[in-house]
Amino acid sequence: MIEVGQQGAFSVNSVGVERRPFPLSFSVRETEGLWRVTAGAAQAGELVDLLVSVANDKVAVVSLETNSYLDENWHPLQPALIAAELGVPCTVHPLGSRASGTHGLAEEFLVMDRDLLPRLLDGTWSPYELTLIDVPADVTPEQLDDLALVLGTTGGDEPLLSRLADSRIWFSGHDDCYVSLETRDPALPAAVLARLLTLLAGSALAELTEEPLSRVPEPRPWLPEQLIATAPHWIGALGKVTEDLVTIGLAALPDPWRLGVSFPQQADLTATLDIRHGTWRITSAR
């Protein structure tokens, strides 16, 4: 069961000046034995257990920007100070001027045990930019310098992990809503899609019941796996929502979803959460 609150990504984000509901979006492609996913809407903290499950023993937070932690002059705190505020022990690897002007790199890396990542992303604050990658337990300062070089020189369409043989997961979140990740684990894309369905259904139930949290079962792996086998690009929108059932319309897209792309007039499939029985099913919407 996943706990979904009223401050999750689907609840607090909207599209356009009309504040239309934010759609579920998911795209996956395989390249050189690596799986690359773009998705929304999810906060880093809503996916953190999935990231930890496939990561090496250590995780490096290589970029972190937020307005949640400011100093007395209203400047953002350095990542290490944020970790200290949250009681997260970590090793600080300074980059300084080497990170200057490089998108996706902070002036310092935070290296921590992977099991501490949920404590860092505890839901009490919101990073509008966050990038992390797993590293070996015995990672050296020289290897972290090499990591910074790879991160700063890899093109947007180039698989990052193909240049980092010791890493299994790279994650980047923008506006604590948009998700990009790359993984060696073939099961992770389906797990992310299952989580998105759960988060969307849970946000609707939390609003309906006006409860701080709703507890929602995740779909079994076969459901997202079937969707991915059908098409690589999906958009989803809430349908009927009651205390017994939540339906989500799903439509396959020819390309990855982009902001401004509306849900088609007709869904292809309907995912239904039966709340009383704790089960999910897919049916044709046509």
C-alpha cells in the first residue's frame, strides 16, 4: 500500500492559466541495454523507495536547488547545510568553479548511504531541481571528479550510464513534478508506471474524502508491463472517482508527452482501481 497525500505532485500541479488537471505521462525507450524514462507527475520523494531499490550502496546528489531552505539574506542554502538541517549524514565533495556554468551540477556533491535518501527526501520540503546517481560504496574523490566530467559532457540524447559502468540509476527531477531517469534495471520502468497510476488514483481519493492521506494498493507488475508492451508512450487522465472505484483513461501517444498536449478525445484503455477489493484491472475504452 502506498500513502498518497493532498500535497503530492498530481494535487499541487496544474496545466495552463485554466489550471487544468495535470495528466499522467510516461515514456520509455531502451538503448544499449539501458532504459530511459520520462514521466510525470511525481515528486522525488514519491519515487525514492523505487530508486533506492535498484541503487548501489551509495548515492551522490549532484544537483540540488530549492527555495525551501534560505539563509537570512534569502539566498538558497548549500546542499550540505540542507542535509545537516534534515539530520542526514553525508560526505561533501566540493567542485567549486569546475561546476560553474554546467547545467545539472552543483558546486558540491553529497555522497550518502542509499538508505538515507528517504530521510533527505522526506516530503517536508520541495527541490525544484534534483539530480542524483548511485556510486560504489568505496567511491574515491578522483572518481567523483571523473563523474562530474561525464555529467558535464554527456549530450542530452546520449545514454549517460553507458559511460558510467559502476552506476545503475540516474534520476533527475524538475519542479518536483517532471521525472527523467535512466536505469540498468529492466523492471524499474514498469514500477514507475505503476507508481504513477497509484499516485493519480490516491490524489483523487484524498481530495474526495478530504483526508490528509489515502492508502492505495499498487497495480501488480503485469499491468504496467502490459501497457509498456502495447505502446512506449502514454497519457492518462482521471475518469470516474467514487469511494469504491477510481478509473483512469489511458491513451497511447505517437511521441513522448509534452506540456500543451491535451488528452485525446477517446481513451484507448481504462485502468480501474477497485478500492474495496484492492485490485486493478485494464479494459478497453472503445
